[in-house]
Amino acid sequence: MTQTAMALNSDAKTAIAEALNQSVAETAVTTMLAQNFHWNVKGMAFGPLHDLFQKIYEDHFEGQDDLAERIRAIDMHAEGTLAGMIKRSKIAEHDGHATDKEMIKIMQDAQETLAATLAGCGELAAKHGDTLTEDLCIARGQTHEKFAWFLRSHLA
């Protein structure tokens, strides 16, 4: 049965918020990763990679906001500390000292991790009848899979 945010029971809200906070954390870490690579990329593919990393971090900044606002829409707390996000994230920070190909591979892996996290969050939301969260997770997951494809194409 499809439910609106306020119709979800307490256990459902807690579980969905936890999964969404995981998604926010990984999106935030990947946002900074993309910005770091945008600043530090060099080599023959500088121009296209500089632009791609910028597209990624701009998209992710908006995406993390959408995910956090969904947490608030179900009346739960959105994690807002960098330390908390870094601790929670399955995606690690990077110091930006890498070749262009290493940056591409690291970012590709991050995009694939994010897509998987969002797919799991969407499945959890569907289990609880929260189709609006499920839809958000599907849309965000598709975006991350598209970025992963773009990045893989650079390495082909």
C-alpha cells in the first residue's frame, strides 16, 4: 500500500531515514571528491575531465539537498556534519594526488557505490510503501549510473 510521508509508521521512518542519511553521506563525500579532482586534474584530457568533474559536483550538491529534504519530509533528522558523513560513507576521501586515469577510476567506483546504495534505499522505501522516496532513489541512482558510464568510457 502506498503511503505518504506522514502516514509511515515510526519504524519505517527510522529505517528509511537511516538509508537516506547513508545516501546523503556518500553523495556529500563524492561531491567533494569530484571538486577536488576538478581542481587537481592535469594531462591531455584536462579540459573534458575538468568539465565532467564540475558537472558531477554540481549535480551532487543538488542531489544531496534533495535527499536530505526527503529525510525532513518524513519528519526525521538529516545528518549535517562532515565528520558524521565521512564516518558513515562507504566512499573514502582522496587527497587529489592521482593521475587523470586514477581519478577517473576512483570517481567511477564512487558513482557505482552511490548507485548501489540508492538502489538499496529505494528497495527499502518500496517495502514500506514509500513510493516518493523510492522514486527519488531511482532517479538519483540512474544519474550515478550515467556518470559511471561516462567515466568508464574515458578508460575504454
